[in-house]
Amino acid sequence: MSYILLILLVILYLFDFIVFLWLTGSHQILPWRWYLLSSAWFKLLRLCWLTDSNEHINAMQQLETLNQHFFLWLNATPQTPAFAMTLATLLAEWLIYLLPVLLLAMWSLGNSTTRQTALKALLTALLALGLAQVIGYLWPHPRPFMLELGHTWLAHAPEASFPSDHATLCFSIGIALLLSRWFWTGFATVLLGLLVGGARVYLGVHFPLDVAGALLLALPCAWLTGYGLSRTGLDGWLECRLYRLWLWLPQIAKGNHTP
């Protein structure tokens, strides 16, 4: 039953961290915020280092078996209707391009606070994607088609699958927006991540845990980036200088390099 412990720890970790993020910004319950953060990280460490190495190996094997079972249950088959395959392909490959459009609109049309929010979301995404590459290098978990598991309906290079880069991008931006009180936009972006990640599982290029891992990675990255920038005042400093450069771009394009 070790895999049940792992799943419970993941659920408790997410609960603690989400409640912590919700409480962030309230100065009246500061001790609770730090208790929840430490509790979440304790559960995450307990997840990574079970007390016994054999228990750890056995739990991870059982979790991998569960992961594969869920994948086979979600994976499209040759009997899947054509319209479902088309919709899944649209979600898996093209929906993610809404994110740069969103950030660009926030940057070019919003006020200073909105631009700072867009900047935090962008830096969160860059941090999360960078860490995802490190995780993939240190633990190159194979994709389903590399294990000859299920059906593959989307062409993809045979590289590490964990965590999903697409889901990491969506979740990191969405959670960063939620932390900046852009609740509806952030919620919609997180939902977009679930749709994109689910579609990529459906088409056979990711496992369900690849999407769950992206969410686990995005949560601390969003908090660390937002807290770090706000605490140091770098969000306003970067926004001011980058926006000035943004306004100079038309003049630079004309050959005028003097502000």
C-alpha cells in the first residue's frame, strides 16, 4: 500500500501549498502561512525520501504501475472518433500559443501593476521550465511510446517526459497570475494546463504523472519568483526599465539608438 501513502502525501502537499498561497498577503495570520509552507515541504521531502530505501523503491515501482494503468485508461485507441482526435490535437499543440498572446496583451495594454504581473508570470515560467530541464536530465523518465505502451498519435522526439513542459508552462503562468490576484485569468490558465496536459496524455506522448509533476513544480516556482521580486523591489525596477526599452523599440527600428 506504499503507493497510497505517496498519493496521500501529494494530495496533502497540494492542499497545504494552495491554502498557503491563498493566505499569502494577509498579515494577520502570518504564523499560519509559514506553518503551512513548512508542512507542505515536509510532506514533499517525506515523499522523496521514505524512511527505508526498499520501501522507497517498492513505492515508486507501485506508483509507476499506477501511472501506466491511468495512462492506458486515458490513451486514445484506434476506435476513437476522428473529431475527438482533432480536438485533442488542437488542445495539445495549439492552445498553448494563447499564453504569449495573453502576456503580450498584459504588457502592451496594461498599467504598471499589470506589466509587473506579466513579468512575474514570465519569469516564473522561465524558472519552472529551466528546473524541468534539470529534472529531465537527472531523471530521464521515458515517454509511453519509448516503452511501447499504448498508442501514439502525435509525433515527438524520444526524450524525457517528466515533467511535461507544456503543462509546466501553463501551470506556472496560471499560478503566478493567481498569486497576483488575477483570479479568473489565473484559474482559466490553470484549466488550460489541465486541458493541454490531458490532451497530450490522450495522444500518447505523456503519462498522467508528467502533468501532476508539472503542477508540483509550478507551485513553489510561482511563489519563489513572486515573493522574491516583491520582497526585493525588483519587479518595479525591471518593469520600469524593460517598459522604457519597449517604448524605444520603434525608434531603434528606425535606426535611432538614442533615448
